[in-house]
Amino acid sequence: MTSVTQLIDFFVPEQYSLTIDTTKPEDNFSGLVMIRGEVISNDKTIRLHAKDLAIEYISINGNKSEWQNGENDEILIHHPDLTPGRHSIIVSFEGVISNSMHGMYYCNYTQEGKNKSLIATQFESHHAREVFPCIDEPAAKAVFDLTLITPRNLTVLGNQPISSQSNIPESPKMMTIFETTPKMSTYLLAWVIGDLQSKKAQTKNGVDVAVWATPVQSPESLDFALDIAVRSIEFYDEYFGTPYPLKKSDHVALPDFSSGAMENWGLITYREVALLADPKSSSISSRQYIATVIAHELAHQWFGNLVTMKWWNDLWLNESFATLMEYICVDNLEPNWKIWQDFSSNESIIALRRDSLDGVQSVQVDVNHPDEISTLFDGAIVYAKGARLLRMLQNFIGEKAFKDGLKDYFNKFEYKNTIGNDLWECLEKSSNQPIKSMMNTWISQPGYPVITVEKIDNKYQLTQKQFFIGENQPIGRIWPIPITLENGQTQLMTDGSIQIESTEIPLINPIDSAHFIVNYSPELFDELLKKAPNLSDINKMQLINERIMLVRAGEASSDSLISILENFQNETSEPVWGMISLAFAELKKFTIPNSKAERGLKNLAHKISKPLLDKLGWDIQSGETPEESKLRATALSLAVFSDNPETIEKIKSDYRNTPIDQIDGELRPIILSGLVKNSEDEYFYSLLKQYQETNSAELAEDLCSAITSTKNPELQDEIIKNFTTNLIRKQDLIRWFAYMIRSRSAFDKTWNWMVENWSWIELNYSGDKSVDYFPQYAASGVLTTESAEKYQDFFAKHEKNPALKRAIKLGNTEIQARLELLKKDTAKVVEKLEKLA
């Protein structure tokens, strides 16, 4: 693909004075921007980004100028007297407020039967150009003076506090002028306009914090987020050694939002499900998710906003660090949540699975064209893997050196742009370790190693090689691996193999702080399994997850998972049970619905879940821990999967007529799914109606999970026909699509919908960062050669699209690996399961 020239090489903006009028008819807006900056080139031309804007007038230093449209969203402004130096540009323009969830767009909701909307912005990664002419690149930092013309009597929020607000005489409009922003990138500019309620507080250092939502939400649902936001800012103030840089921190729940949240400086925007927690109905899992999202976005106020990467190839400087810091922060705020176990069961799993496919991107990736930027926001790599690598680094150099390095980094580079080596140099200085060479290897190489452990004489031999699932072309990659043992001893493995001395089997990577997996020889693995009851929860999780990964790669037999499940049936740790559930999910692939083997797998699920569910009971007990509440849900999920008549009858008798918001939030999606699969059609339609009417995003997600669990072909048709209607919000469709495409009974009809509606999908999802989810999730549902051929044939036509190319390639690799595994192991797995039927 042709490389795109960065416009900052020609013109460096210093200040934007921007006025936007949102009161124009027919969804239009008008704008006027004055840009002061320095012209660097001698070609009598200033280049700005502008996309889908109607340019009305341009002047340079008060002199009217000619312009023309260029390639790559550029306008070229010409003036014969233009010389290098400082100049002022004024541009008058118009645009359209869209429903696209990027640029400036409407967020729609219903209040008392009336359709209402907010106006919000989403400028990351390169959508500011859709709202005003600018240099839309992260290195082009400038200060912004923002003025908004809006209807009267609305809440108007921006990055900074309001400087003045007044009604415009003889007009139904008002003018809001904001204080000047700090020096920042265009993608962090933001505003929200509409009818909003709020809850407010202040940090110890006097930062004003507010949580905002539409009036249809309960006021109490804002309290939890407000508490977490205040305490997170206070934690980061101390941890980073640099105070929060702004006067205020607003957090806004938007009814329509493509991502989970966006770190606009001082005005963070969220999906409602990522910010609002109704104290009466929200689950513990939901509150923990909300806390980590808030902590993530607030970490960005330093990592990304105060100090910003120069270009998108260093996106990991933003996202990898924010992902690590969300866990560090939440662990400090709520230590009883044991959040590092969630790190191992969430970030570790998604990173290890995706990073095992040949062709996956590295954490640091060259970006030559704007169309490639969306492919960088890969949650498994830039977020999860990057966070694992930084966690590895933190553990390697120690907490003090890590914090000292970060403090130095912020002191040196505040309000500036950086590259990865700037951070490594600060950490090298604080730790006196060769960080740059070590970490650049990890972030520039895709994939990760598997370390094979064998006992030779009285020593243990450790050998590394790249781990792959599916077709691959090894090129002999080697990583500098910090080998940490249970006693805390650490050494750097820089070659293909090393030997270590230990009186017992060495537990490699004991706190899951490094990005690799371990393959113990069969004899050593069997010994570890015998010792499993005495291992830490994280070690148990690693043993199960690493065995699943080795099974997927064909380096261990799938039927060995059955023995592992039986071995862990007396386990009481919730995150370990989460891994047990993953092992069940792996075995489901080998069974045909209603077969004897499936019955055997369901019997096994009943056998190991019943004692745990009997012990915990179905109701929340006084004084129980968050882990116990989540464990009950895991046990019930397996019990429902088992189709045990006693369990199903209890669900129907106890919950059939219970209002859904009165069901324990942790159990709600499981119970509702059990009812959908075991009730008449009328119940399905009642849930569909409640989905359409609820204002709770968490309840909506639970209802989606339940509704899509139906195996009734006619009801599946009812779901799919609503994919393109207003019943399902555009932001939520991908969740519905994923559930349906992964259902064996609904795969074909969901696939057909995708093929027939691909033009609609591209139109609605290509503008943000989510169009590549469709080939990703479609690949996850493929279980037959026929479906694999359909996948390959259809997506071959779209491989030239840079936003889809990598997702399609990895999808094909994942599918072929799965089919090879099914071909190799099905007979053995079925034989074992049938004995349990």
C-alpha cells in the first residue's frame, strides 16, 4: 500500500480557535476555524485534513486563498505569497451530524415513548477531520479554544471547564465558550450536548469529577462509577508522581458508542454498560468490568494524553500501558477482588490464543496509510499481549524501578510526543538493566515461545521455540525470556536452551507475569497434576490453560482434557473453574448435538458441578465473597449445560415469573438462557419485548445472551431478521452476530445473512474499528470443511481491504487448525465421552 505523507512535515499547528454551530436544519452543522501555526515547506501550499466537509471560504493571513481537494482526505490551500514561518488560516465549512458513531454523531434513546438524542464526538483515530479542517495526526499537538452554538437549556460538555455561557438574543440558541485546552492531539478533542443528569465529587487534590447519563437512567446507577473515578485519580496522582493535569474529569455514558470507552482528555465517553451500575440489579462481574474500564481510561490521561505517541505504530504506548495500569489501580482500590486472577483468565487467554497464529501482528506495527490504523486496535495484541509484556518487565526490574522510570518519563515528556525507546531509556536508567534491547525484541516480533521442560539427570533442561497453532512457517525466532521460579529467582534466558538446578519440578512463570507457555514432559506434567491441590490458583489456571493451548496445537491429545476435568472436580477457586469451563468448551467441538458423546459430556458437567452448586446454594449468602458469588454462576452454567432435569425444573418453577431485574445479576444470563431453551415461544417474545424496552445496558446484554440461546429455527429467524432493524442498536449487533454464528444450529442462516448483507455491514462498520470483527467471529463458528470453503471463497474477495486483510488471513489459519484437530482427535474424545453417557 502506498505510504501517506504526514502533513505535520509541512505545517505545524499551534492553536485552533474553533466554533461549531449544531443548530442548522436537516442534521447539518457549520463551523469556523482559525489555525495558527508554522509553515515549514517552500511550496506555497498548506495541507490540511478534511473529510466530507463542504469548504466555503479559506483565507491565509486575512487574504482569500484558493484550494483544491487532494488525496487521502487532504485539502491543498495555495497562496503565492506563502513563505515559511508563522501564519493564520481561517476556514469556513459545513458538515453533517451523522449516526455513524464517529466524527460528530447522534446518540439516540427513548424517554417516555419519545425519541430523543444527544450529540457526541468520537475522533480517535482519525475522525476529527470529519468535523473540522486540521492536521489530524497525533504528533500535531496544539491548544484548542472551543465555542459551541447549541439549542438553549441543554448540558454542554467539553474537554475543559466552561469559561462563559450565554443565550444568544432573539434566538433559541446559546453560546458556550470553554477554557483553552492544554497542548494535545486532535483525536482527544471532544464534546457532548444534550439532556443529561450527573453526580459530582472532588478528589483530595481538588479535581472536580462528574459522572453523566441520560435522564432515563436511575440516579443511583452513577454512584459506583463516581467513587471509582475519584479514587483512581487519587491513586494515579501518587503512583505516577505527576498530578492529574486538568481541573476536571467528566465521565459520560452514551446510548450509542462503538468502542467500550474513549479517553478524551477531561471528557471520557463510555458505552452505558461500561459506566453505569444499578445497585439493585448489577452483577459483581459487571461492577468489576466498570472499574477496570474507568481505571483504563483514567490511566490514558497520563499515558496517551499528557504524553502521546508520535505515530500510530507506537499505539502500544497508550493501550498496553493503560491495560496494565487498570489492573494495578483496581488491585489497589479493591484488593479483595483478586483482580490479577482476572488478568490471567482474561488478558492472558485472549493474548495467547490470537498470538499463536502465524501472520498475527506484532505489538509495534508500521502504519503507512490511515486505512490500516483500525487494524491496530486489536484487543488481543496491542492491549492484552502488550500488557502482559509490561507486566513481565515490571516483575523483572521490580516495582520501585518501574515506578521511578515512569515518573522520569512523565517529567521529561509531558505535553510532548514520544517513541517506544524514550520509555525504555527511562526504565533502563531506573533499573540499570538492558531494557531497550530486551523489550524491542518482544514488541517487534509477533508470536511467543513455548518452553519445554525435561528432566535430564539431576537438572532440568529448558528449551524455547515459537509456539504455533495451525499452519506456520517457523523462522527460528528467539526471545530474551525472564525465567522466574517459585522461590523468586530470576534469570534471563537469551539462548535456545538453558539448564537449571532444582530439588523439585520447577514451576516456571509462577505468577503468570510473562508472555509464554510451558510444556512439561509427560512425566513431569503427571507429577504436577498430582500436586495440583497444593498449587496456587494462578498455577492451576496456567496448567489447565497451557494444556488447552497444547491441545489446540496438536502437541497434546484432546482427550487428555477429560482427565484434567476429573482431576479438578473438587476445586473451589472461581477463576480455576473459569478455566474448567474453557476445557468444556474445547470438548464441545467434538460432539454432535443429541449424540451419546454429548450426553457423556453433559453427564460429566453435572457430576462435577452438582456438589459445588449444592454447597454454595442458589441464593446469595450473608457475608459471601465476590469470588463465591461468581463461582455460583460458573457452577450453575455447567449445571444448565448438563440439562439435568432437577436443575431445569428448579429454574422453571422459581424464575419463570420472576421480574428479570429481581434475579441475582450474576446468575441472570444463565437462568434466562435456561428458560429460553426450556420454555414455550411466548417466553422468548416476552424477553425480546423487554430487550426493546429496557434502559439498562447490562440487562440488555443479559437478554441478548438469553435470546440467542434458542435452538428453535423459527425464533432464530426472528432474531436474524432484526439484525438490520432499530430493535438492535448498531453498537450491539456484533454481540448478537457472535452468539448466533457460534451456534451450530444457527450458523448457516447467520452466515447467509452476513453474505447477503455485506454491503450494509461495510457501510455501517467500515468507518470505525469494528468491521474486522465479522470475519473474526465468523471464523470462530466454522466446524466443517464445507463451511471452511464458504469462508475462504467469500472472504477471498475482500482480502485487498487493509481493514480486513489480517483478520481474514488469521481466520483461515484458525479454521484449518480447528479442522485438523477435529480430524485427528474426534474418535478418541468420542470414545471416552461415550463411556460417561
